[in-house]
Amino acid sequence: MSTVILGIESSCDDTSAAVMRDGLLLSNVIAAQSVHEAYGGVVPELASRAHQQNIVPVVSEAIRRAGIERSELSAIAFTRGPGLLGSLLVGVSFAKGLAASLRIPMIEVNHLHAHVLAHFIRTEENTDAPRPRFPFLCLLVSGGNSQIIRVDSPFDMEIIGRTIDDAAGEAFDKCAKVMGLGYPGGPVVNRLAAEGNPAAFSFARPNVAAYDYSFSGLKTSFLYTIRDRLAVEPDFVERRKADLCASLQACIVEVLMRKLRKAAHDLRIAEVALAGGVSANSALRDALLDHAAELGWTVHIPPLRFTTDNAAMVAVTGHYKYQRRDFCGMDVQPYARVQPPG
Ligand code: KG4
């Protein structure tokens, strides 16, 4: 008998549901929330409310597109954390209700674990695509995380480096906000950077231990550069926007790559994967490919729809956990921080 998993993701500002049969993705529906654009960042209360509005239609659509009946579902996998509590609560509560009504098990999924396993999502189109071989390093860069993860198997992974303050995506977004570029700023910075000089400005590079990251100093340095130049040139940002974006992007990419290179060298791992929303950045992708050519790395960059928040990655993690009968009880609660409680 086949195993059909419904995946649900609601950790931040995307409501997503996906259906997977025996590890093959049948559908993946994502409803993004535009309500945050006016505020220059995700507003947790608004995110939670939008999830409440979206969850029923998104799950129904995922089941419809998969061409299955609800009664065919074997289990429901849902993101338990980390993320925004109010947002997670909507997905967790919905999963509980549906699982109880269908009398099927629930599978809790760690959001970061799911980002890493996104590399193993099988679709009709990518069945023969190469997957990362173990052990590999995964650079997970998003709006909330910047981590280097050593992955030894689908269930054996260790975060060996993490940001001690802001995430890389947050650095893009906050600096973009200072330039009045709207939210999320990362894609706009990426676009404008194509017209600018990456060596035009220099911003502070962090100096933190081992494989950890820090982006708050860079952000402050960017802010001070703009403040000081605006005092003498009121049209500074408007005139130099492309150069500012190119320099900022070059700086963030250099910081990300320096620690990744160090980890790959120290651990003697040449299999490298990218995950999270910032993997859409063209300069980061190019840097990774340049390193592959120079250092003999094999790199894995999944399609964009599987690097940003999505339920397909939750479903594939659920698929692996289902095979181990790794289910959770109805008393499961969401958690906001990186590690689950207890
Ligand atoms: O993984 P993700 O979709 O969800 C969150 O963690 O929220 O990542 C979103 C982040 C945002 O900070 C956004 O600005 C950034 O990814 N991002 C980019 C690009 N596309 C998205 N950053 C730089 N360049 C891009 N092309």
C-alpha cells in the first residue's frame, strides 16, 4: 500500500501545503502574505491572522491538485518550530484537528531539518537529478537563519556554525529598508546590484569564532556610511543606489563564503548544498559555482520553490520519519527557538 503524506508549513509568512506519495511530490501550494509589505517586515500578529484565513483553502487546493481523496492520507507532517509562535500554532492546530478527524498519525517536523532535506524532494521532472551524497555541508541562509550544517544522514545532522545576531537575509532586508527599497529587500538589492560596482564601498567584516556568523556590525557600518554621506549629499542614496547594493551584496556573500570554505577545508568535505530564501541570490550562487570550479566541490542548489519556505520540504521530512514510525502525540506544542523544548 502506498504512503501518502500531507505536509503543512506555517512557520513565518507563507502558508503552504503539499502532498507526497511514496516520496514523489504530487502538489505544493504556497500562499505568500503581502500584508507585511507596508510595514517593512513581518508583523507576527498579522502573519498569524493571514495563516488562519489561508490554511483551509491552501490545504484543500493541495489535496485537489494531488488528485487524491482526504481518506487516502496516511499521516500529516507539520512544522513544529522554530518560527513565529502565533504562525506555528495555526499549522499545528489544523494538523491536530485533521489528523484526529481522519484518525491518522501526526509527524512533527523541525523547519531547519526540512530545509536541508529539501534536496531530496522527488518530482516527476527531477527523478534522475543528482542528490547530495553524505556527508555534506549545507549552507542554510534565510530571513531568520544563517547556519552551516554538517549532514551525515537524513537524521544525523549538526549545526556547526550559526549567526550570533542577525541572519543574512535580515541584513539584506534591513539595509534595503534604510535605502527605502521596500520589503523583502533581498531580491531588490540583488537586482540593483547588477548595475553597480561591488568595490565602490567597503563595510565592516565580522570577526567571530570558528564557523559562526555575525551581520550586525556590517549592518551598522552600512547605516553609518549612508548617514554620513547623506549629511553632505542629500541625493547620495538615489545617486549611488546600484553601487551601494553591489557593495553590500559582495560583502555579505564574501562573509558567507569565507566560513563555508573554512568548514569545507577543516572537515575535508567537498559536497556542498545551499538552502533557504537567500539561495536565490545570484552572486551567492555564482560564488558557490566558482568555488566548485576552483576547489573541486560538488554543489547542489535546489529550484527556488524548494529553497524558500514550502510544505514540500515538510512532506519529504515526514516521508522519512513515517518510515521510522516516528509519530507524535496530540499534546504536541509548537516552539519558537532553534531547539525543541526538553
Ligand atoms: O527562506 P525564506 O523564504 O523565509 C524566511 O526565512 O523568512 O527567506 C526569505 C529571505 C528574505 O530575507 C529575503 O530578502 C531573502 O530571503 N532573499 C534574498 C533574495 N531572494 C530572497 N536575498 C538576497 N538575494 C535574493 N535574490
